Amino acid sequence: MKFNNIFTEERYKAHLYWLANIEGGKRLNLTGANLYDVDLSDADLRYCDLSHIDLSNSNLSYVDLSGADLSNSNLSNSNLSGADLRSCDLSRIDLSNVDLSNSNLRGAALWDVDLSNSNLSNSNLSNVDLSNSNLSTSDLSNSNLSNSNLSYVDLSGTDLRYCLGNNKEVKSLQLGTYLIAYTKDTLAIGCQQHTPEDWENFTDDKIASMGSGALDWWHLNKDIIMTLFKREK
């Protein structure tokens, strides 16, 4: 974390006092500010007002923004890895190309957001409203989407390996050795993700090359998996 002429040490201390209910404290309000390429890593910014702000190309790793208002802000190309964004308002903002890996977004508002090409691997997206958002070519591997709202979401090209789905737009299940996640267009089994048509047409040699025991597992479960997928059509 580094201070500047907008995000000053005095304003930050006042915010910490406000969080602790200490006399002289004041909630941090940086609405409309230009904080391009700023370093706010590890800061405690709970419940602050950062709406309509430019935070593009900034370092927000491991920052606590739970309950904060970031609506209509620009966070494109910023680093939010490990950030706490629980119940944060991130609606209608640009999060394209953002690193959100290992972040906690539980209960956040992410509707109508551009998350294209973002890294959401290992993130907690449970109970999140992602409706009308763009998640194309994003990395959702190892993420938790349980109970999230994915209505009208663009999931084209998304990495769903080891993803826990919401059992609507993204469904998931465990069949023996492998975790399976699938949409109407793609099917991820373990560390492999391909179109269902490719899976159905793979040769035994191709399946066997994917790992020890993969071919036996495929022979046992192929019909079940393809039947489940075809129900999505």
C-alpha cells in the first residue's frame, strides 16, 4: 500500500477510526477520483465509497473491500488476487483482464459486469448475482458458483475445469475419480475441457493419453455423461 495526494495517510487513518467507531473517524469517500495505477494492496477499505472511480491497472491484492461500493468504476487490468469482496457492489463496471484469483466474492453484486478474460480461478462466487455479465474466455477453474445467478451470462470460452456449478447454467457432479462441469456448449472432465462433440468422438488412444485409468473410467461413464449433456439441448 502506498499513499498519494488523493489516498492520503490522514484519510486512511480516519477511515480506520470510523471502522473502529473511534471519535474523529470518517468513512473514506473517493467517489469520482482518478487512482489509475495506484497501490492499495493489503488496505482495509471495508464499506468505503469508491463508486465512479478509475482504479485501472492498480494493485488491489489482498485488500479488504467487503461491503464497499465500487459501482460504475473502472478496474480493468487491475490485480485483485486474494481480495475480500464479500457483499461488495461491483455492478456495471469494467473488470476485463482483471486478476481475481483466490478472491472472496460471496454475496457480491456483479450484474451487468464485463469480466471477459478475467482470472477467477479458486475464487468464491457463491450467492453472487452475475446476471447479464460477460464471462467469455474467463478462468473459472476451481471456483465456487453455488447458488449464483448466471442468467443471460456469456460463458463462451470459459475455463470450467474443477468448477462447482450453480446447477442451472453450469452443472457439476463427481463421478468416481473425476469432477465434471458442463454447460450447453462445453464439457470439462478433470483437467480436460472440450466440446461434447469432441468428447463423443475421441478415440480410445486419445482418452488413454489423458491419464492412468482414464480409458476404463470413460468406458464406464461415457454413456451417462453424454446422456446428461444431451438433456441440455
